[in-house]
Amino acid sequence: MDADAAAASVSSTIHHVISLGSACFTAQTIQDAGLRRFSLPFDWIFSGAGLIRQCLLDDFSAFLARERYVNLGSPKSWTLPLYQRLFGSGAVINHHDLSHDPDYQSLTRAVGRLKAILASPDCKLFTMMMSESHIEHPHVKELIDTIAALTDNARFLLIGFRPAGDTATLETVSDDERCRTVVFTPRSELVEGLRFGDPADNALLRS
């Protein structure tokens, strides 16, 4: 292998797998596959392509402005009126008590880790799971273009969910140098928003 080929091989080796939501099951699947090395800001929130793009464009200033959040009746459930207005968001934060300094500081550190990853030349895989009907939404392409402009060596994996069927399937619908899109049909339903009830569904999704 010559030097150029060796460099290309190294640059294409994925060093970080990053959850872009749109809910907790993305981070949970990455974790169950042994690929989640540390906490990142979109792991355990309710997000969306437009919301994440806004976070990147304003350098997380609104996302981390905890004084602007409104509590939804549970210590770890919060919404942000700005995101409600822009994206129709309901609960955004669902696993952090923003009134508790150590919990807020943990979220801040997660943002710092993501910024460090974006600044690195390492190859990164950004993973997003959503309803199949949302894959073609313009916000998704805009988010991919924004991330690609902000960092080197970005790769993307989009997984669209179909309603449960008689047979679990995982079908690649497009695959190019930058982005792979697959559609997943489980046999069971999500349990507590984290994993599917049938372990075989989770194993197929991790694959």
C-alpha cells in the first residue's frame, strides 16, 4: 500500500459515532452496539434536524441558555419556547434537571465534547433515526450540508422506521460516499422509547 492509499485508509476509519436523535433510541442503539464512548448533547433529548442545525449555527447559545427553558412538571423535562416557535417542539430536555448545577454542567461538557469532535480531522459517523416519512424532509438535507461544512470527514447514516410488520427487515435505499440511508421494519414496538420488545429486532438494527 503506498502512502496516499494508507492515508486514505486511515482517514476513512470511523473514530466517533454521534447520535443526532431524534430521540433516545438512537443513542441507546449506539451504546448497545458498544460504539458510544462518552455522552454527547443529542443523546438523551427529543430533537429534530432543524433543531440540531439551529444549535450548530448559533454555537449552542440557545440550547445552553437554561434561564430560557420552561419546566414541564417533571424535574428532568424541559422545553424551550424558541424551539417551540421554530420547530413545534414539545419537550426537548428529558433526562437533565437544568435547575441542578451538576446536571447542567454535564450537559455543557457534552456540548464541549461535540465541538472538539467537530474540530478534529477524524472520520465521524453521524447517525439519525426517525420515521421513514421524515427522511426526505428538507431540514435533514440542510443539516447534513451544515455538518459537512463545519467538519472534515463527516459520514452520515439515516435510519427510517416503518410500522411493525410480520417480518423484520433492514433495507438499504441509498448509499454514497457521504450518506447511507436504510429503512427498518421491526416485528415489535419500542418499549419505553429505548429498545424494541423483540431482541431480534434490536440485533438487526445494530447490524
